[in-house]
Amino acid sequence: PFEGVAWSPRPPQGPAQGCFACIAKAPALRQASPVLSPSSAVYLMESKSCKGDSLRPAVPCKHSVEKKTMTNPTTVIEIYPDTTEVNDYYLWSIFNFVYLNFCCLGFIALAYSLKVRDKKLLNDLNGAVEDAKTARLFNITSSALATFCIILIFIFLRYPLTDY
């Protein structure tokens, strides 16, 4: 099926001219003039976007014409609620998770802190505020219970139960 098909190399040129939509098109097959090969039908593969093609005149890119006719462009700026004022308690949660992880409350606080960050990225301000309150509650509980346990350990180390 590909008898008589030949690739005609072109001399090296500068960068391709035209827009990306025209340059990215697949090359087309075209029948060559009989002067090149009178005995068989020779098809040359060439890109439609090549401006320096010697077989056909240069055609301006249709997309550049469309760009020139566009007048009065508008800019749309979307304004989202300010989510930077929602505190996620991330560092406090990490500290509680690593050092004061009483009954896995530090881990739960860390999970809620990460949920706050995700909801801030999704611009869900109400959900971020609710999860921030929950993370703060778990951080306070974890810190208080772990501190209470540490104080009890120091008391029992100072005054063992055998003295009573």
C-alpha cells in the first residue's frame, strides 16, 4: 500500500511560524507534481504550517487572524472569602501527637488540623472553622490529660505509695 511513497527532506529552517494549534496538526499526504517522478505516483509528506515551503505559497495562520479581531478583552477576578484567618492548630497538633499523645487524642487533633488545611484550600470557610474548633478541643484535652498524668507521675515518684 505504501509503494511510491517518499519522504522529501527539507532544508533546516528557523523555528516554525504560526500558533500551536496549526503547528501541532499531523502532516498531510499530498501528490507531488509529475516532474519529480513521472513513473509512479509520489506522495510527499509535509506540514501545513511550514511557512518556507517551496511547493506552495505561505498561508497565514487562521488563528492569528482570530486573535487580531478580538477587541476589548475583559479580565475576570474571582474573590474568595479570606481563609487565612482560620487557625488550623497544626504545630500544636504535631507536638501533641509526638510528645503528649494521650489515648491517641493528639493523633485525632492532627487529623482534624489536616482537614482544616484541606478545607481552606477548597475555600470551604464554614467547614474549616468547625474542624478548627474540633482540632482545638482535642488539642486542649490531650494537653491537659497528658500534663495531669505527668504531674501524677512526678508526685508518685517523689512520694511512693509505700509511705502511706
